[in-house]
Amino acid sequence: MGGRRCAVGGRRSAVGSRQSAVGSRQSAVGSRQSAVGSRR
């Protein structure tokens, strides 16, 4: 029982890390757009 719960937790953390990677990429794009806007 505990082993299965641990496996589920590991899978959930992998999904979370993937979402955070996507979020950091979007924030990088947003910062680049804001830099372009400030230059304009």
C-alpha cells in the first residue's frame, strides 16, 4: 500500500516539474515581450 502511494507521489511530482518548466518558459517569453514594449 505504501509503495503504491509512493509511486503515485513520484508521478505527480514529475508532472508538477514539467508544468513548472512550461511556466518558466512562458514567463521568459513574457519578460522578452515586456522588454520589447519598454524599448518601444
